[in-house]
Amino acid sequence: MEHHPQIERPYCRDVLAPDQQLETHLIGDHTSQELVEYIASEYKVGNLEATPE
């Protein structure tokens, strides 16, 4: 069986099952509002950059 390293997710510290996808976890376990607030706060403190359109 192939081993995949754990993905660092500063938003939450849940450990994903080896067969669970990050996108499935985020969509299934977090509300859209939670994710938007996290992304906005990271952008505000300079941890994220805007992407050109």
C-alpha cells in the first residue's frame, strides 16, 4: 500500500484517514463561512497573496 505524508492544515488539526481526500474533509466537516473567514484572515495578515485574473 502506498504511503502518503500527512498534509499540514493550519485551519484544523483533524487527522485524515489514509483514504480521505482533503477536499472531502473540508467540504464535509467545515461550513463555507468558516473556510471563507479563515482564508480572509490569512490574506489580511499577509500569509496569502491575491492571484491575477
